[in-house]
Amino acid sequence: MPYFSQSLPSLTDVARPRRLALLAVLAIAAFPSTADARIRGYDGVWNVTFATTRGNCSSGYSVPFTVAGSRVSSAGGGRVSGKVNRSGGVAVEVSVGASHASGGGRLAGAAGTGSWHGIISGDRCSGIWQATRT
């Protein structure tokens, strides 16, 4: 019996850290991670203005995009698909009729900037974009 009484406290000592670890895992799962909070920090409607720097395409088009979590989509007109990562890096593809373009850049706070390239009304063009959250 002395051996059994000595091994019983050691089983309790092993079970206690396991319970604490389980509670820690449950607490972490219950609250959004810092990464999730940062991604959600870009949520909203962004007004994106495109400027052409190369090619024979019109400049100054402004298009609204919606960011929800890590997903970028259209807030009106055309098809928009893309992603934004935790650090604000964004990659987007846009198509309206026969015109299509892709671009990338970075969002930070309530502003963003980047570059784009594509075929607009049959012309190969590229340029820059700027975004502001509305």
C-alpha cells in the first residue's frame, strides 16, 4: 500500500496541468486572435481610384470594393475577387465586360496604394491605384 499512496499524488499532479492546458485552449478559442482582429481591421467599403501610367486607357476611374474578413469583393458594378492578408497585402482581379485587370498593393489604416495591369477595351495598360475607406 505505501507504493499506491505515493503514486496517487503523482497522478493528481499530472491531471492538473492537463486541465489547465485544456482551459487555456478553450480560452484561446473563445476570443478572436490578434491576426483575425487585424484582418477584420480592413473591413468596410473602399473607394479605389485607378490611374493609367502605361498604355492607351482612360484614367481616373473610381470603383467601390468591399472588404469582409480576408475577402475582397465588388461593392457595385463588375466582378471583383481577391484577398487581403494580415499585414494589409492585397491581391485583386476585376472584370467588367471584356475588360479585365489584376493588381496588388497594401492597405493600411484607412488608405491603400498599389499597382495594376490588364486589358481595358482591347488595350494593354498598367498603372497605379489609391484607395480610401469610406
